Amino acid sequence: MIGDKMLLYDRENERFFAGWKAATKRQADELVPMWSEWGKDAMVIYRLSVAYRIKETLGIGVRIVSETEAHKIDSMRRYREANGGGK
């Protein structure tokens, strides 16, 4: 996966990691993770070491997926929504 596009996916909450934002304007040193329902809005990571470092910070249940797998996840979500299905 070195050099490939990787995304981080939270299986439990069915969402992709989209980056970090400051907790408040005054506390810029505290970063809070942002999440997205869709892979197209997720943060793309190219280095496996960086992906593992962020994955460890985000905790259990988050896994590294390839761009192809993210497209499959998005396709299944669109299919479920079109057919009135939930999770």
C-alpha cells in the first residue's frame, strides 16, 4: 500500500476521517477529529506510517482502507439509501 491512496474508516459509526480542527479558537493546541459520511470528502493519506499514526490516535474500530474499498463502501451506502434501508 506504499504510495497508494489510503483513507481511515470508522466501522462502528460508518464514517471516514476527514481531518482535524481546533477545539476552540483559544485552544488551538487541542485538535478534534472531523468525520465525513462519504469517502470523497475524506482525508487521503499516501504514507503508511502516517496512516498508522493517525489510526492509533483515533482508537479502536478505525481501519485503513484503500481508495477502491472506500468507493465500494460509498456504493453500498448509496444502494442502501436508494432502497430505503438503514444501517
